[in-house]
Amino acid sequence: FDRMQESFRKSSDYRLETLLPSIFRGTSAYVTNCHECNGHSERQETFMDLSIPIVNVEAKCAGDDVDVQRCLDAYLQPELLVGDNQYYCSTCAKKADASRSLVLETIPPVLNIQLARYVFDMATFSKKKLATKVKLPRTLTVPTKQADEDGNNDTTANYVLCAVQNHLGTSAHGGHYIADVLDWTTGVWYEFNDEEVSVLEEGPTSSFDPNSNNSSKKGKSAKVDGSADAYNLFYVEQNYLSQQSNIQLKSTVDRIDNKVQVNVSGDDILTSIDVQRVERYKCEKEHQKKSDILKKRLAFRSEQIMRLLCSQSNLFTDAAHSVSDKIWVDATMLRRFFSCQDGLEDIFQNSAASNELEDCKLLCSHSTGLHPKAVRKGKLLSRELYSELNRIVLEEFTQFSSNEGSENGSLSKMAETAFKNQAVDNNSLICKPCGIQFQSESRNKLETFQTLISIYEDLAAGQNDLDLDSDLSQSDIFVIYRPWVTSLRKCVESNLTVMKGTKKSKKDVVYYGGVDDLNLEGVSAEAKNPTETNEQKKAESSDNAKLDCQVNTTITCEHGKCLVMYKRRSVRLVPPSVWSKILKVFPDAIPHEFEPKMEESLGNCTTCFQEKQKEELFPVELTEWRNQIKEPGTLRDLYTKGGNDGDACSNTPPEIEMFLEVCADSGDKT
């Protein structure tokens, strides 16, 4: 505890400093009473554990071992200070007979009791271990001066045994340590022996219930022998254990296989824990049984695989077998099988109910063979190797089925399909129509990528980038959107990286990509819907991070003309040879031929320029019209000229009169 507390104090988390004291710290007082003046003195101190001597063998009951309760009571009994061991009383100013006792003033939630098994032998002047057997009561009564809920002192507190540390060996300088620990949430005892963990159905072998005449759960009276190895005990205060158990049980009860309604109270905590122990032990026993069976099956599989590897046959040599004499097996299945860490329960349980290949989408749409893309996800095995692997799986499947309690009638049928659902005969490996279609798609995809590389090289920095100031008298010079060129460059470079291969960091292996790994999403040689509006095309181009299949969508106006033909930062001028390659991959590309004779101020679209001029002239025309109607009588004269048959309107509407007044008062603000 001292080393742990010192380490916690150095931590940046301030809560760790109070963690151990809040659980294990109590206070005690050494009280000395003088027999002559009846005066007394106290010396208080804190403790994190109690080191209790083991009662001498002579003090044991006849034919029975001592227990922790008797050792604790003897430890708290007053000690007489007489003879050469008299106490010096400051009141009497002399040595006098006295009695000294240890009083527990406050007690912790968890009481750590250490049996003093390691003592100094005066005969050999060395440390030795006491082999005295001590029984462990499951409940411990601890006297204390701590006031109870009613304010009464000189009370007792009940503690429940929750952990035992054992030292195996006779030497005080070495040995083997194991621990018995109670799970608060279930009441199940576990023994921790290095990496081995086992369930203790009856709890620690040296434990007993002091409030019952029966020492075993079977109800038969049996003698409990003490333990010569137990030395470090952890007792938890009954009410504290009740509260913590309720909290833990409520949070974990949904995860217990057999749902048990839990209501632990301080009065019946042992009964409640005992009930939980029985129920949980059934689940733990069943789980442990399944775990042992699984280990046995995996050991059998590993042994059989090693036998195949060490055999003189060439089952694993591809050169010894022709391609036509092989069977395709799913690589995922092979990895799971050869790892010898996977029980394959899901395959065994579903082997007769479904076709695993069809479920995992490895078969083609015709269900007559594997999809061409899925072939690389498996491995071709010789028929001899496949038969050996199938034999191992069938034997393991037989063990699994017998343990699961399957009927003998369905066992053989399920065993036959356990491994076959993961394999395909090489004669029907690939569906011929799907293979032809896949070849065509792959060829087109590869040709498209090769064309993209050619365009990429043609549009490299300084290549085929015509200057606006140079002589552009030649015909068929095309304009392309400069950011589109950047997107094309990124697309090609990322796919080239995939094709060149990537090296794994942990393994010095280069993984090369194939045609399937090319990411040409958004690149299509198929023409789009001709009825799609230009606004829809612009929206689609902006929403997707793909290449614009129309190349110049962003710089094309609604009339199909280029808006920024003369802006060097936005466009590039390319020769017909480059544009023809672009059209080969992007048949919907919008062509913009460069028109050097067009005035730069007009742009490339006369209609857009005229509409823009109208928008710019509209405020000027509006100002002129406003100035005209501000002249007295102008708007009224226009209105009076609109009478029927040339007759003037006799009355001017009030709205016109109000409008004229506003115009007259507002001046230029109208």
C-alpha cells in the first residue's frame, strides 16, 4: 500500500491520492489503563491493514483448527503489563501494573487482514513461514468504537470475505502465489493461478459460514480444514458490499444469460450471493465446457495440418498439378481454417441451410459460376489437398455436431456441405457469359485509362498550351477549362500510383493493383441524356467531386457559348489532336472553338453581351423616365388622353394624384 500510495501521489490525477485511503484506511488507538490510579492514555494512529498474529497451537480447540475470528479477537484482547514489563504512569510518577489494548475507532469499507505467517526464528536467526492451518470465516465480526446509525458506540460491524491470497511453499523467501476472488456482481468465486482461471463452486476450500451448521452447499455436515497457505485476506463491510453489489448487478444483469432478479440487502447478503453463485455457476460451467471443447477441436486441426506439412507428399506444390485438376476455395475460408484460432461455428451451423458463396455475393448473377472479379479472392488447390482439408473439416464438424446434440440423421448431410459451400470445381469456375462481359469491360476500361494518360501527357506543363498573343490564324483551336485539367491530372496520378503498387509498412511486400483497382468513377465514354439542361449539368458538376464529363460546363453560358474565352487564367487553348482525344473519352464534351476576330469586350456570345448591355442601360433609362414624369401635368396628360372615343377623363384617380405629389416632394430620391 505504501508504494502504491507514493506512486499515486506523483500522478497528475488528484483523485488517485485519496483512492486507497477512501477504501482501506481506518484509525486505531492504543489505550493504556493504569491499575493504581485508574488513569489512561491513548495513542492514535491510522492503518491500511491489520497484521494479526496466528493463535498458538495450544490455544486451539481440541481437534480443530483456529479461525480468523479467534485470531482477531485475541489480537484485540487487553495485554497485561506486569513484572519487568510494567507501565510507567506519569500520574503516579512510577512504574505500575497496567493493561493495554488496541481499539478500532473507525473502520474502513474494506478491511485488509494479513496473517503473521512470516516470523523471525530466534533459534536459526532467520525468517520462516508458519504452517499453522487457519480457517476462513465467510463473515467476520469486528468490534469498533465507531458510532452506528443510532449514535451508539461500542458496536460491531459485519464483514464478508471477498478475496484470499495464498502462498504455496514452505520457504519464507520464495514460493508460488495464487488468489481466490469473489465476483461481487454474481457471487461466483474464481481461482487465479497465473494465466489459468477456474471457478470455485464452493468458494475457497478453507472457508465456512459461522452462522450455519452446514459447511457445504449440499447440506451435509462436513468438517472444514484450515489453510496453511492463506495469509492475505480482504473482508468487505456488509452494507458497503450490499450497495456496491446492487449498483454493479443492475448494470450487468442484462448481460447475464439466465436473467435473475437481484435485490441484495444487508441482512441477507450471503443468501443473495449464494443464489447468484448457483445461477451464474451454471452459465460459467457451460461456457467453460464449450471453451474446452473448442480448444480440443483447434488442437486437433493444428495437429492434422502439421501432419500434412510434414508429409513427403507434394500437396502444396502447384507445379505438380495441372490447372484443370484443381478446385477453387474461398481465401477467407482458408485463412480462418489455417489460423487454427477460429472455431468456424457460423459455417458449421449454417452449412446445410445456405450456400455460403451465394450469400457472400461471390457467384455471378446467373449462379452458374464465380463472378470474374471474385476469382482473385480465392486459391486453386489440388484435388488431393482439397480432399485432405475436407476430411479434417468433416472430422472436426463431427465433433462439433456431437457436442451440439445434432441428430445422427442430419449429421451426415450437414457434414458433406460444411466445406463444399466454400469451394467451386475448376470446370465450372467462371460463368462464360460473365467472363466475356468482364473481358470487354476490362478492355474498355484499360483503353480509357490509356487515353487519359495520353491526354495527361499532352496537357503537361508547357505542352500544347497555345498563347493568346501568338498567331492563331489556324483553324480548329479549342478552348478547355483550366481547373478541369487540374482535376484530370489528379485522377491520372492517383491511378498510376495504384498501378505501380504500394508497399506495406510491416511487410516488405509490394501489392500491385489491377484493372479492377482503377478508380475511373465519373469518367464514362457513354453519351449523356441529350435533353438534360445546361443548368442541370452545372449543378451535377458542382455537386460531385468527379471529372466533368462535359469538360467546359462551368464556362458555358445558357446559349452554348464560352463566357471566358479570352481569360488566360481560366482557359487553355489546345490543338485539334488533343481535343480529339478528349472527345474519345468524353463524347459529351462541349466544344468551344477559339474566335480571334471577336472583340474581347463582346465575349464569345453576342446574345449574352446584348442582355448585359440592357441590364447596364436600364438604370439610365429609368432615371430619364423619372425626370420626364416629374414635369407638371405630364403623367396627368398621359392619363387624360386615354379616355374612350377621344373623350378625356374628367376625374384623375386619387392614386395618380398621390403619386404625383410624392414625385414632386422627393426630387431625385423618387
